[in-house]
Amino acid sequence: MLDLRERLGSGPAVVALVGGVDKPTAVVATNEAARGLGLRAGQLIGLASAALGGKGGGKDDLAQGGGTDASAAPAALAAVRGALETRG
């Protein structure tokens, strides 16, 4: 996850991954430029985890969480995407 985030360069970047069948997990990482725009991994993981029916937390640069509804993986990613789109 961190390697992927670094490969995206110096522009604002957010990486969000969701996986798992029985117990879905999610991870969000943000780079420095994204955090400069107010995008915090800890806040974004809260949105993704809520969509999965669970909770999450972490730091501004890296956070993880999960839930109980693996079928909601597209909704979890859409929640993160929606938060990014509102930032412009």
C-alpha cells in the first residue's frame, strides 16, 4: 500500500483498497499533498468502514478498518471517492 502511494508521485494521491470475503477489510493511505488538501486517511477509512458495516481508524497518512458486509465493497470505495470529489 505504501509503495503504491509513493509511486503515484508528488501530486495529491489517495489509495483505498477493500478486500475479503467473510470479513472485509479496508486500507486507506494519503500522501503529503493530499493531506495538504485536508484529506486524512483516518477520516476516509471511517467512511469506507461504515459502508462495510464496521469501524476503522488510524493516522492521517495510513488507516485501516473493516466490517461485516463484503458485498458493500463497491459502496465503501464510492464513499471514499465521494469525499475526494467534494474536495474538488
